[in-house]
Amino acid sequence: MATIKDVAREASVSVATVSRVFNDAAVVREDTAKRIRDVAASLRYAPHNGARSLITSKTSTIGVLLPDLYGEFFSEVIRGIDLTARGSGYHLIISSSHNDKVEIEAAMRAMRGRVDGLLLMSPDIDANSLLNVPASLPVVLLCAPAKGHEVDSVIIQNFRGAREMVGHLISLGHRRIAIIKGALGNYDAAERLRGYHAALREADFMPDGSLECDGGFTEAGGYAATMELLAVKPCPTAIFAANDSMAIGALSALRDLGVRVPENMAVAGFDDIPLARYMDPPLSSVRVPISDLGARAVGMLLHGITHKNEHTRRRERVSTELVVRRSSGAPCDERPPPARRVRKQR
Amino acid sequence: MATIKDVAREASVSVATVSRVFNDAAVVREDTAKRIRDVAASLRYAPHNGARSLITSKTSTIGVLLPDLYGEFFSEVIRGIDLTARGSGYHLIISSSHNDKVEIEAAMRAMRGRVDGLLLMSPDIDANSLLNVPASLPVVLLCAPAKGHEVDSVIIQNFRGAREMVGHLISLGHRRIAIIKGALGNYDAAERLRGYHAALREADFMPDGSLECDGGFTEAGGYAATMELLAVKPCPTAIFAANDSMAIGALSALRDLGVRVPENMAVAGFDDIPLARYMDPPLSSVRVPISDLGARAVGMLLHGITHKNEHTRRRERVSTELVVRRSSGAPCDERPPPARRVRKQR
DNA sequence: GGCCAGAATGTAATCGTTTACATCGAGATG
DNA sequence: CATCTCGATGTAAACGATTACATTCTGGCC
């Protein structure tokens, strides 16, 4: 493959001049510049970015470490990240399926010299892990607690969102509200559970462990958890799933069992993935501006990269919004029902 | 940030020895190796991959150029790509939103020196564009015609799938079958249209231009197209959308118009994205093994990378499968239970 | 024509690695 | 004891660019 030297030789100039043409073309006389461009084109020359970034110590690339790539949530996050990064002239290196600390640290090392900064979404990373990693590489944590404020982060208002949704169910008259919990050790999962508890406490409900089931954030987990919950006596009248995937699993289970939603069981999710409004019945959920999440994280990271020296640690949180659809049993505007007032369920 | 020289100095050895420890550790005496590893850890040293790949001319990275990142189709493709690439120790650099030829060529140049090969998914790339690009970079085309066999490609059996689906609708007794066409100039779109025509021809139906509407592969486009189609007299009794997104738009439109599916209008899509089975009614579609598509492409690309010299051009096609659900009006199994996915959702 | 300023271009060091080749010791061999 | 071998380590040249600094042109002015 042609290098800058080949072009220089062929155009009878020095490499410096060729380099200048491809960077600050201004200083090169127009006729030489044109000659060089022609030669470059005929040789199909393109600058070698690896070499370039070695000397400039700038890769124009940011690394994205994710636990997984499956499902609408990640797809949306990445989209937000990509849009913002590209807007600022940055490329994206994406690396997924990092489950334990060891893998993540390995992946972070692997990013050394490839990226200018790192976006890290991982349930079980903590500040300590970051110490085992090439120093002075800006990092932003996604959906993870930035303990001790040592590192930037952007998180979802999980607590508030969950409390609000459970509050909504309570306001509809539900007294036995079950929760399908997210993956163990996951920050979002823990916070949503906390929000659930808070809402119950505020309504002076007795906590009831039998109404809390693990769902692992997966659709299958939601299905299984629902099967368990329906065996509990007295039966819950509402199920709050800590994400939409599990809520979808719950809807499947209820359908298989012949339980009508929302008449005999209210269901609500979290995230408001695009799929939610297409469910039957449409799923009430807590909207998270998912692609914003990614966009904000990139913004923060880019600031960290360009103002490396005096960039103060920051923590942003994206706010959530209650989205009421039919599955929770409240009247709603999705498909306007005939005049029907708020009706207590049982 | 610490470099190999720092480590060498601190451990009182030469850079060569340090390098050897991080590569073929075998030749270094165990006690020196340990000393070096300790020093490296204390300095938080990690090898600079940019420099490394400059000299080895190997980046262990493949570039992925996509038109967009939105929607389940891309999400699945990327997942397949990521899984396979990671399995072979490759990283992914992803770049989306490339619409016209110029942008794509720019993006391809930008990949020079960053990647060992390129996965290119673009409706309007052709063999000629590839000539304007750094030579000898292996490329695999996704869902695009590899005219003249100059370049590897993997494509979907669009023609067969579409013909089969339209044949299915015909077998159900439909005689006026409309099509919502995909994006203009898009290869998949053209092939699916061709399959539609073939099926009609085989049934000796007269082609009717008024039954062909553009939908641009988007949900909104499908909605609009459906509105138009319902104004056609005599009205079609079935709509074949060239992808699921448009079919979903069609379902929305029909619901808004009060047309019952499948009783008064059969609807079918293409791709069988995860959402399809959740629609109301569940959407008949043509299943495409989307993540396989990505996986196969990576496999082909890796072969091209490792056997650069004598790698014969190849073209693979992934096969499709008819998936009959309620929306087409045929008797069919009830909704399948959720897939038992073990995969983590977040 | 000689001089000079400023524009255009060239020279060479540098970025952080890898690796062919050179060197150095130490133990084995005759 | 000289020599040979071989294992461990060091030296230095690449890789392909950028860029400070040096050098060479160019044309304007006296």
C-alpha cells in the first residue's frame, strides 16, 4: 500500500510537503499541491491513521465497553453515542460481552493507544478497578455508581422513576404489588428496587418478601418470575417489572395462564423501549431517554478529553418520565377509551 | 503515561526484553520476567497498540460501515458481527450514517491504518467506488450486489423469500395484493420487488402499478403508503411490506382506519425482527437470520485478511424462511412462548 | 545587480513499539 | 585451558506519519 514516501518521490517533493497538503494545505503553492493530490489519487494513497496518531497522540476515537449488545436498550444507547461522537469527528470502538472485572480490565488495557477516552457501562466495575488501568485515560461510567466521585458518570433516575410508577399503581387502588427484580448486583436494579420500597413505605404498606422475585433483566426471567408470583397467596394484583424485557415476559406468562391484563392483573415496566407501545395491551412504563444517556456521556467524555488538565469530576443524571398505557389499567390517551373515570381495582 | 522505555529503565533492562515479556515471554528468564511485570504493574504500563500495530502492520480491528444504527435490524447485525469478531480476537470500529457515495468513500479512507478489513453495508456502493479507496484492504459487502465478482459479499435470499410470501398470500385466495416497496435504489428492496412480481406472474395475475407504493423502509413510510393504498379502487385485500418496520406502520394505519386485520386486510412483512411476533395481530413475515448475516460476513472477511494473497472472491447468501402468524389470515400456531434467552439484557 | 523579506520547501528528530542481528557469559567439551 | 555452544539480553533499524527548524526560491526595491 502506498505511503507518504511513495507520493513524495513520485511527485518529486519531500514528505513534509505531502504531509502539509493533507493537513494545512494553505502553505503549499497551489500548483505543487495539485500535483501532489493527483499523484496521491493515482497511487490510491490515504494517510495511515495509526502512524498519524502515534505522533500526534490523538486517535479521534473513543472506546465503548458494554456488557452486551443484545436488545433495544443497548441499540439505543449506541445510537446516541454514535451520533454525538460522529458529530464531533470521533470514531467508535465498541467492545461488548464483558462480564467480570478481569475481562473488563483486560479490555481497558486493550484500548490503550487505540482511543482517546473510554465509555464504560458495567454493573460491577468500581473505582478500584480503574486504578489497575492505564493512567490518565479519561473515563465516563454509564449507569454505574461513581463511588467517591473519582470518575465521571451519567446515571438514570432509577429511584424516582420506580417510586413514581409504583405510586401510580397504588393510586389505582392496588395494595399487593409485586416486583420482578433486575440482575443481582446491578446498580440500576438495586435503585429501582429501592424506589419500589420507598413507594410502598410512603403508602404504609407492609413489605412482603414473597412479592419480590428475581428476573435477571431477561424476558425469560420475567416469564418465570411471573409464574412464581401467581402461585403466591394472596395473589398480587399488579406486577412492576424492573425493565421492559421482563415485563414482556410477564405479559407472555399471563397470557399463557389466561390472566387478563389489565383487568385481572396490572403490569408495568421500566425503560420504555420502542417495543413497549406495541405490546398487547400497550405497556405502561417509565420512559428513559436512552439515546440521550449515550449522548450526554459522550459530551462529558469529550470535555474530559479536551480539558484533560482541569476537568472537574461530574455526575449527571437523566430524568425519567411516567408513561401510562393500557397495561396498568388506568385510563390513558394511547387509544382513548370511552369516558371512563379512574376506577379502583379491587 | 508510562512507555516501554520507562519500564525498561526502571527494571534495568533493555526495551527489547520488556517487549519480549509482553509477547513471547518464553525466552526471558523467569526472574527477570517477574521483575519486569512488577515494574510494569507499578507504573500502570500497558503496551501502546497504535505503535504496536504500526510496526506489525496488524490492528486486530475490523471496520464496520453502516447506513444507520437505528432499529432492530442493525442491532442484530452488529451483534452477530461482534460475537464472531471477538471470538477471533478482533475489535470493532463502527461508523454509521453513511448515505451517499462520497461519504462512504471518505469513511473508507478514514479507516486506513486503523483496521485490517472492512465490512460495508450500503445500498449504493458499487464496485467502482471501491477503486477510489486504499488498495489491498479486504472488503466484504453486506446486502449489496457484488457486481462483477470483484469483491466478497453476503446477501439475503430476498427474491426467494418475497416470492414465497406472496405465493402464500395467493394461496390464501388473495387476488389483489399490494406491495409497499423499500427504499429506492436499495438492492434488497429491488430484489424483494422482483420476487413479488415473479409470484404474481406465476399465478397469471396482471401487474397493476397502482398496487405498488413506496415506503422507504421506514415505519412512517409504511403508514403513509397504506393510507394511499386504501384509496385505490378496487381495494387490495392484502399488503406485502418489504420489511417489518413498514408492515408495522401499515398495521397502525389500518387500526386508525378501523380496518380489521386479517379479516378485512391481510398484512405481511419481511425480516422477522423480534418485534414482529409481538404485534397485534402477530405479524407474518419472512425470517432472516440477521445475526448470522453478520457472523458469516465476518468469517469471510477474516479469511480474506489471513489469506490475503490467495483468497478467491466469494458470494454467500443466507436463506430465508416463511413465518406465518395471524396477520396474514392463515390458520397458524398461537403465539410462541418467549425465546429462552440466557443472555443478559443489560 | 545585489540585497532582503517572506514564501515555499526540505531535513531530520520524534512518537512507542517489534525484531533481526550482535554481544556477552557461562558451562560443556576436548 | 582454549574453544565452542547456546541461552539471555542488548542495539538499532524499521513502521508511517508530523513538525520545528533550516534552507532555498522568488520577486521587489534601491
